[in-house]
Amino acid sequence: MEIKDITQFPNVAGLGGPEAPAKSPSGAEQGAGSFASVLKKSLTEVNQMQQKADAAITALATGDKVSLHDTMIAMEQADVSFRLMMQVRNKIVEAYQEILRIQV
């Protein structure tokens, strides 16, 4: 029995592979990218939030005109985004370990 490439079938040719950018019907999300690029972008955003919170803490400690409320909000945003990324990381590691347990 011959095994054919799934992308050669007309119904699934537009889906692309795992590295193909996501296509939306309206074209609003052109170039969404692969899972790796989305994950990298998310990590960059979390890092920026952490740096913003650190800068706010430093500004508050040095006596700059920074509101305590703004500093606390920046810290909480950084904390929540970091916790979310940790949960995403845990799910990815869990899925990877599950794949490793699959017997071929």
C-alpha cells in the first residue's frame, strides 16, 4: 500500500504543516507564525513586563515621581504573566513526557 503525502489531497492542502503560518478566513491574522514563534513572542512580552516592574520598583525606591499604585500594578502584572508562562511551560513538559511514554 502506497502512503501519500496528506498535503496532496485537495481538502487539506490549505492547512499546511506545523511550521506553516495560521490562515484565518478574514485574513486578519496573517503571519501568525508557528507555535515556536508565538511562544517566543510570549516569553519576550513576559520579560518586558518583568523589566517594567523592576524599573518601577527602582524608580519608587530612588524617590522618583512614581505612584505606589502604578508600581504595585506593574508588579502584579509581571507576577501574573510569569505564573501563566510557568503553567504553559509545565503543560508543554507534561505533553512532551506523555509523548515519550507512547510505545511505538
